[in-house]
Amino acid sequence: MSLRRISILGVGLLGGSAGLACRSRLSGCEIIGYGHRTQTLESALRLGAITSAATDPRLAVEGADLILLCTPVARLAPLLTEIAAGLKPGAVVTDVGSSKRTVVEAGERMLPIHAHFVGSHPMAGSEKRGVEFARADLFENALCLITPTDHTSPQALKEVDEFWQTLGMRITHLSPAEHDRRLAEVSHLPHALAAAMVSMADRESLDLAGKGFIDLTRIASGDGGLWRDILLDNRDNVLGSIDKLRAVLAELETLISRGDSIALKDWLDSAAARRAEMVERRMM
Amino acid sequence: MSLRRISILGVGLLGGSAGLACRSRLSGCEIIGYGHRTQTLESALRLGAITSAATDPRLAVEGADLILLCTPVARLAPLLTEIAAGLKPGAVVTDVGSSKRTVVEAGERMLPIHAHFVGSHPMAGSEKRGVEFARADLFENALCLITPTDHTSPQALKEVDEFWQTLGMRITHLSPAEHDRRLAEVSHLPHALAAAMVSMADRESLDLAGKGFIDLTRIASGDGGLWRDILLDNRDNVLGSIDKLRAVLAELETLISRGDSIALKDWLDSAAARRAEMVERRMM
């Protein structure tokens, strides 16, 4: 790969970690950071996550081979408009958003003909926020979902694949629609559900919770604004998943009310087995 | 405390860990283990979790000061019948079950007048099973819920409190009814929900799940038979919690369908704050 200049727009946990990873794995590559708060940019410079800073997104992308959008989901479309005129011919733009249909559609519509958009969703992060928590190894061995469409440039796709692989990630391709449908089930609804579990119990009950509940609700610590954006951006799929969950709860309710001891054990055993298989597949 | 002989009925993860903890913290105390599989008893002896073994529960409790019932919830009542005639005057019987009304009622009804039952629920464990995973420090710094009633002997309660404190646990008293109501919300339903989340996603979606989903569903790896017993034993409260969850899901659904950006962020932020407070309280 011959990336000589990378722009990172939004230098929080993900953007900062991408910067640190690029610095350690792409020698000689310039990393321009953009953020609307100068304090964040100063921290990113001090931590070595970027090599220079810009407070204007259009200036930040000038001459860049690869532009990485690391802002919250709701900020992606406005940002694409702001940078469009600054992109050099052949520039490749990608993002790290948790929902993909909207941003991919916006990227393909708003970028000039000489630049290319490819959607990415690196499955890495933590409930912590801010460049102070950035780590060069955040992406290592994690999965990156990349969402090409019929309009995606094969060359740009290859470059984005290689970029995330250079950062240590495993790659999977799927369409933006399939991404959003599947992620609603294994990420977006689970997040909302963790929040629901915390919301429905009073303080006295929460204080009786064990380690299992702490693990179960860890993702409820995420930033409300970021998750609100994701749930609303992917609302049709999230609402569909709520319906699906309601049907599963009704099934569980029937097994419990009937005292159907055998079927209830089967249901629980089968979930345990599915989870064990899932964990085993990712060890391979 | 002057415990000279303790009987542990059921030497799996919890019983075995209690045995190891007693061996290291109650010097000179005999630990009699009972189990229906001789192989398990041999392992427990070899690992030093018990000092002698018995395959008849009634013989196992003879002369014991404290009897710890560590079998699955559904086996507790039959076991109480089997040991009743073998208990010495002043013997104190307690258990480690995750639901408390049934076992406490059975203990108070079935034991002879010269023996005492006190319900315990040490909030320790793991999704692993078996004496091979037993650890002397399993109970350290964890919470033990103890469920006295109007019929509980104050002296027996004091002995049970001190026993778990000797094993390093923090103690909370609450009634069996309050225990079962609160635990349905922060343990029993969450377990079923983790299983539901795994059940509703197909294999392809599960393979796209990130660390958050792995954490969220960890408790779904528990033993199906054990959890079936708990869900059925506490069925009224579990069904009540499912209703409560359904109401919270309906609220969430409304916020998402309306695209009520401000209220949805507030709802998510408030859950994150409640969880942060919960975690902070337990650090104190």
C-alpha cells in the first residue's frame, strides 16, 4: 500500500486509535486530524495519534489518499458535503459508523466523480470515549464489516480492505442492507435491551445484581447520543427486531406459565449450545 | 465460630468452592461431602474440597453443626426430607439456591424442631460447572443474600451470617418474597433474555456480533436444567418481569417510531447513568 497522507475526521476513541495504529504500521505516512474542538486536536497531537491538525474539514482532506470519517453517525452526511470539493482525484473515503445504509447512500451521492466512497464498520471500541483512551492495538484481530454496493469502485474497495487489514483486522463484505438488518439483532437491539434491563429495576434491586448482570448491561454504559443516532438511523430494522424479540418472549412466557419443564430446558440448552458454537467459531 | 463438622450436600462448583474455602479458613474443621456420583466425590477428595465422603445424605449430616445444601433448586426439598431424621440437636441447615420462597418454606416445614433452617443465596459462581472449577476464593468480596423469616432462630441466623462472612462475603438480609421479586429482575429474567437474544439471531448474524454481544449473552451459557428449575420455581415473578419488560419495550418502540430524538437520548443517558451509579456503589 502506498498511503502517504491519511485524514482522520473526528479524533475520539476510534479516530485516535486508527491514528496510533497508522503511525505504528504505515511508516512515513502523514496523519491529518480534524475535530471541532481544538483541545481534542491538541491531545491527539500530544498522544501521537496525528501528525498535524486542521479545524476546517475541507482543508483537512486536501491531498489525502484516504479519508477516514470517525464522527458520530448523524454528523457523517453533513461532513461529506463539507469535504466533497476538497478531495483530490482518486481519493478514497470510508467511515467507521455502526449503521451503513444512510452513510453509504450519502457517500455515493455526494462525493465528486473523481473520488470514491466505501462503507466500513470496524467492530472495535469500548464504552469509553475520547482520544485519551485510544490504543494502537484497538483494531487487532477484530472484525471489520465492509459494505460495497454495485456502484463501488473495485480498486477503492481493495484499498479499504488492505487499510483495515494493515491495522490487524479480519474483513467481511456484505451489503449495507444486510449489514443493518443483522446488526440490529446482534448489536443495536441488544444495546437498547441492556438499557431497558437497567431502567426497569429500582435501585434496591440493582444493588442485588451479580456479575452476570454487570456483564449483561455493560454496553448500556455507551454514549446516549451516539446510540440514539444509530437506533434512529436503523429504525426499521430495530423495530423489526423488537417485534421478533416480543415473539420470543411470548414463547418463553408460554413455556414458563405451562410449567413445560422439558421444553423450557431444551430452549435454554439450545441457546447455550448456539452461544458456545458462536464462541468456538470465532476462536478458529 | 466453633464449627467442627460441616456437611456439604452436592459438591459441584459452589459446594466444592465452599469446601476449599472452609478448609483454608476454618482450621481443624471436618468437611463431609455428599453426592450421588462417586466420581464427583473422589474428585472432591482429591482436590481437598472435602475431608470425607458419604453416598447417603442422612449419614452425611450426622453430627454436623452446619449443613450446606448445594444441589440444584429442584433437588432441595427432597433432600430436606432425606436428611431430617439425621440432624443433631442445634444443627443449622442452609442452602445456596437462586430462588428462596420454596426452599425456605420447605426447610421450615420439614426440619425437626431441634434443627434450624436459614436460606442463603451467595451471589458467586460462573457459567462453568463441576468441582474441577472450584476455587477457595470464589466467595470473596461477593454478596450473600440471606433470607430470614418470622420463624428464623436468631442464633441460627447469626451462625449462617458468620459462616459466609468467614468465607469473605458481604451479607444482606431480606425476606424470601422480596428476594425472589428482585432477583427475577436482575438475574432470572436477564438470564432468559440473554438466551432469547442468542435464539432470535441466525448463525450468520451471530458471526457478526462484537464483544458487547459476547458479554451480554455470557450468562446464556449456564446449565439449562439449573436455570429451568429457577425460572419455574420463581415463575410468578419471572412472568411479572416479562410484563414489565414488555412495557419498557413498548416505550422504546414509541420513542424510535416517533423519531423522538431528545427523549430517546434522555432514556439512553439515564440508563447509562443508573448503571454507572450501580457500579460505583459496589466499589464503595
